Amino acid sequence: GLMSRDALLSSDHADGVTTITLHDGKANVMSLDMLRALDDALGSAQAARAAVVLAARGKAFSGGFDLATFQRRGPELVEMLEAGARIAARLLACPRPVVVACQGHAVAMGAFLLLAADLRLCANAELRIQLNEVQVGLTMPRFAIALCRQRLTPASLHAAIATARPFDPPQALSAGFVDELVDPATLLAAAQQHAHRLAAYPAPAFEASKRRLVAPALQALEQAIAEDVADWRTQASTHS
């Protein structure tokens, strides 16, 4: 059912940095409600010209798309998948710095959020980062592959997608899922420190440089999303 935004995430603004914390009390799944709440929170941060720290509470950073929605199929599934893809594109296109603090498991859509950020910190803890789509019988979306291509090394790209390999933090670091491993106790503080540091860079230079850098990725992402959505709609209508 519909959960209020406050039950899913919180957003705190201080000194030009907005910290968005996912906390649905479970695995922070990317349901339609969660994705809409996240989109709202990003919209507010962008309106405030704030840098963003994306964090989470619980054992998982995010367990990925809501599997109950997959089982129900129908138009809500297409909406959820498209909303996920668009959040990733929005993070990648964000004109201000985006820092992710990954404290727990990041699976599927959870990992795609990491791949779209400017700086990804990960707790050096018992956690795994995994693109488990093929393992659970889902075809990897084109948008996800486009995101992975930007950040993962060629060998880990194949291992992550084709073989659904789980990565522990040191493996995730060398694969390109994350940029830095941090003591779990200082993870959030470190992320906020980095966000303040990056927010202090001259904004026009940061924004214009990032825009040039991500332009090809965004173009690839937009095309992938269009093809994915066409596919998802076809599947939704044949399964209904």
C-alpha cells in the first residue's frame, strides 16, 4: 500500500548539503512509493542548489526493485522500472555533487544508484554488492548495462552482469562499484565531509565539467530507457 514519504526516507538540509536517508525499516526496496519519495527529495535538494549525500539505515543500502510489483505485473511494474531508470539518470545529470554512503547490501537497483553518483563511499563491512537479475530470472535492463559500462572495469562488467557475481567491499572497490572503503562508524561523517568539500568547488566549473563528462552516458541512458520502456510495455500487455 501507499506509505508516507516519512516512513520511507528522511531529508535533512544543513550548510548547502542535503542528506537523504533511506529507512523503510526493511531492505529499502525501490518500490514506486520509495522512488517517488526519492525523486521528491532530489527535487528539493536541486531547488536548494545543494550537494547530496545519499545514505541508508538497516542491513541493506537497498535490496533493489520491489519484487512484489514484479509478481503482480501490470502497468505499475512498467512505472516502477521506468521510475528507477529515471532516478539513475537524474543522479547522473545532477548539477551539484552527489555522494553515496553505502552502509549495507546494494542489490540490483540499489547498486545502480551507486553507479550514478559522483563519489561512492562504502562501509568496509560484511556486505555485498550484486546485480542478481540473471540469477532470479530477470533480463538485465539496457539502462542498467549503460550505467555499468560507465563505471565498471571490463572484466567485472561481464562478471557482474552475465554471472550475477556478488562483490564484497574490496572486490567492489577494484571493480568500480565504489570509490573508497570507510570504517562503518565514520561512514556518514566521511560522506558529509566529502560533500562539503566538493560543494566548495566553484559551482560553474563543477557543473560544466560534469555535464561534458556525462553527456555521452546520459545520451546512451536516454536511448536505453526508451528501448526498455517499449519492451516492458509489450511484456506487460502480453502477461496481463
